[in-house]
Amino acid sequence: MTSFRVRLALLVGGTTAALLLGAGLVAWNFASGFNLERLDRELHELARRNLVRVPGPGNWGRLDAALSLLGHGEGPPAYVIWARTYQRDEYRSPGWPADLDPASLPVPAAYEGGITLSEPPPPPRKSGLSAQNPSLPIRQTAFRTVSAGGSTWRLAVTGNPYTTLVLGVRLEESTRDLDRLRDRYLAAVPAVLLLVGLGAWWLATRALRPVAALTEAAESITAQGLSQRIAAPAHDREFGRLVTVFNAMLDRLERSFQQARRFSADASHELKTPLALLQAEVEQGLRAEPPGSPAQQTYRSLLEEIHRLKSILDKLLLLSLADSGHLRVERTPLDLSRLVEGLAEDTEEMHPEFPLARSLAPGVSVAADATLLEQALRNLLGNAAKFNRPQGNIRLELLAAGTEALLRIGNSGPGIPKDDLPRLFERFYRGDPARRRDRPGGAGLGLSLAREILRAHGGEVRLLRSEPDWTEFEARLPLNTVTPPTTGPRPAAAAPDGSTPPQ
């Protein structure tokens, strides 16, 4: 997904590039047009001054020599002349393009000022007196651009009653400065676009500061951070409204969460007493019935469901405490190797049908609440047995890596579907095949509770791998540098009220 700032910078840069190129093209067209008009005026005035009277001998050669001085360096000539007088070629510049026939150029028939000649005036005398060489009418000038001799020429075709004159100028000579200006302009465009892009990036960054604040606030929202709010910007009305709406949403979310949390905690507490009374009544009825009778079987089934309900309530209470940040973790040095070894023995006794292989590094010590940590690890081991295939196996591996203790619990059960992976640690979520009734029941709280307990210890639990025939979880805990006690009985998992719930 592309960054908004990148897209904004590209949009501004692209728009600016289009505007610059468009403006440059328009300016180039105007400049080229103005330059062409200037050349046409020069050619027209030059032709008119030399056609207003019958020129003397050698006039066109002298004019060609004078125009050659206007060229640049020793390259091809910038100007060329062709003159035809009395139906014969009088003069042609040495640099005239060989592939351009001047006689093929149409000569305007009309004269300037609307003068109409029924017949040409008689040839003037060869005297240089102006009275004997009067002013002659000038034909209208026709301009055209042609390509000849490897160059582009601007030609002016005009004349008087006796002479046809073609003046040409090489456009490359006249547009040299324009070409140089164009090249410099195009060379400056990338630098301008870079500056515009950086400016757009900076402006987008400043404009998105309120959005960044909203993002940071949203990322930091947890069950313990729902009370934080964002200060509305003083000058940005649009973002101010967005912040107000976001804060209002947090208010509603906090109230709803507090109500749900209170309900979970209150329900857990309030249901403990009725369940304890119900358990006592069922146990009394179980003892009163003859062994093996149908009634005793019914009482035993009811007692198992009561134990299951009590376990769910205990887990809900722990999760409620974790959500509110009131889960008390009394950390003491704990021999994790010894604890895991005891849990492995319990699993072998409860599930002898699943061979359990273990590789436990000795002396791995952590600082933890033994009761809570044992409950979390027991949930993970219970899942490894619960969701295993018949005649499957379980593997335990404990090692110290750097500053952490790593406990990996794997089983040969079916893999977890990809659709279930994002919701694996959600409460009460049980994906296939965990939803099947032919497997031992569960409320979908074991993984959630294990994760909350490990996080309370500064650790984490994650799915390490899930394949069609192997599923493995990894629990991580910070190592402890204090030597744990090595004697004494292994602690048993206890519920928050001090009782020991069944696992």
C-alpha cells in the first residue's frame, strides 16, 4: 500500500511537471512566433529598401557580402539571395541550397498599397539621378519555410516590375538563443520538480500530524489505556472535528468495556457461591446413591459439568483482572525445568495413550508466580493432548536462549486452518476441529489465559508452526539470575479464591 505522503508528493510533482511543460510549450510557441515575425519584418524591410529603385550594377553582390557578416563563425551562410531581372538570373548567393529551385517559388502578383499595373513601366535610364530613377511599386511579400540543403530556411519572395527577389535566412542561426534557453529550461525542470516534491512531502507531513497523533493513540489503546484522549488542534477545524469524534468513540468504548469487565468479574464472584452449594448438593447425592446406579452416573456427570463451570469462572476472573491491570503476579525465583518436568509427568499419567518425548535443559530459572505460570503451562499441555490425533505423540523442549527461556510444546494433531489463525487467541473462539462435540469440551479460554499470564510475566506465547500432522506453540519468559530453590514440593495450580480447580 502506497504512502499518502508519497502519493501526494507524486501528484503535486506530476501536476507541477505538467504545468511547467505546458507553460514552457506555450512560451516556446510564443517566442518562436515572435522570432519568426521579427525575421519576416527584417526580410521585408531589407527587400523593400533594395527594390524601391532599380539597383545599380553589383548591388546584390554587395548586399550578399554585407549579410554574410551577420553569420556566426565560419559555418554555412546565414543569409542567401537570389535576384532575377528582365527574365534572367542576375545574382545567386554562393551558399544557395543546391536542391532549392528559386524559379519554382510563386511570386505574388499584387503590389503594396493596392497599386495595379496594366503594363510594366519603361526601363529607367542608367543615370543615377533620382528624377530619372523614380520610386518603383513593390510587390507584396510572400513568406514560407522550406527545408533544403540540410537546413530550414525562412524565405521572403517579393519584387518590383523588373526584378524578382528571394531573400532567405537560416532558422538555425536565428533560433540558436531560443534553443539554448529551451535546453536550460528543460535542464532546470527536474531540480524544480525535486524541490516541489520535497515541499509537498513537508506540507503533507505537517498536514498529517493530527492523523499521526490519532494513529499513535489508536496503536497504544489497550484495556489499560482506554482513558487517554487526544488534544484537539486549535487552528485546524477539520482535524479538530475528527479528534472530537475519535475521543467520543473512546468514551463510548471505555464505558462499554468497563461495563463488560465489571459484569465478568461480578458474574464470576456471584456465581461462585451458588456453584459451591450446587456442588455440595450433588456430591451429597452422589454419595447417597448405590454404587453403579443410574442416579449415581447422573450425579457424576452433573459434578463434572459443575467443575467445568467453576474452571470457566476462575479463568474469566483471571482474565478480568488482567484486563483491568490488577492481576497480581508475585514473582519469586522458580526452577522452570523442575516445574515442566512435573507437568510432563502429570500429562503422562492423565493421557498414557500419547507418548511424550521431552528434552529439558536443567537449571532453567525464571522469576514467576508459580501458581499462575503452572496454570498457563498446564493449559498449553492440555491443549496438546486434547487436540491430538489417536495414537499421536507430544514433544516438550525447554532451553535457555540468550536472556530468555523457551518452552516449545508440540503435538501430532491436525493443523490449524489458516482461517482460524488470526483469531487463535481470541476468547471463546473455538475453530475447527475444536468445535467438534466428540472431543473433550473447552470454553475457548485456555490460550487467551495462557497468553495473559505470560504477558504479565514479561513473556509471550505464539504459534510456532502448524502443519497437517504437527502443531507447535512456543512460550517465552525472561530468565532469572537468582538461583531458585531446589527442594520442597512442586506447587499446585490454584484459582484466585485459593481453591484448586480441576484442569
